[in-house]
Amino acid sequence: QPLVAGHVGEVIDFQAVAEGLREIAAQFEHNVVTQATQNLSRKISRSPSEHWKDHLTDEVNQLMKRGVFLEHLHQERVIMALTLTLMKGICVQTPQLLRILFTTVHQFVSYAGSR
């Protein structure tokens, strides 16, 4: 609902502003996750599967650094959500990697849980 702001006749639709900010955040998130998925996909396509856990770790860490306000959330949950989001993106692009990616994610989660 529009509200009158400080200047005479100036009307601000706060719901529209909030919707615009949500859209910007969603686009930013989509772009960051898409870029991270592409980076990870490129790295794993060029390296043996023994190195995939390291690539996954690096990409999740990069996402953590780029994520707005992620440091204020429960870290293990954020890491798991980012990991699964990246893996979903890779599996959508390259479904035949599902089995070995599952093993990689299992190793990653086991390693992250032991830290």
C-alpha cells in the first residue's frame, strides 16, 4: 500500500520496492549459483574423480564468501544446502555423473562433519 514519504506529494509503494529487492536477490543468487555450477562442472570434467572433493570444497568455500549474510546462518546447514545445490546443477547438466558425484558428496560431507 502506498505511503507518503518526506516530500510533499511523494508516494512510495513499499510492497513494490520490496518485490523489486526480492527479484534482484533472486537474480543475484541464480547468477552466483549458476556461475559456481559451471566452474565446478568445468573443473570436474578436466580432472580425475579423486580430485572432485577438493574442487567441491573450493567452490562451496567461494560461495560462502560471496553469499550475502550467509555468515549469520547455521554454517553446517548452509554448507549442505550449497553442496546439494551445486550437485543438483551438475547432475541436471550431466546426469551420467550422478553415481560418482554421490560418492564425492558423501566424502565431502564426511570430511566436513569431522572438522
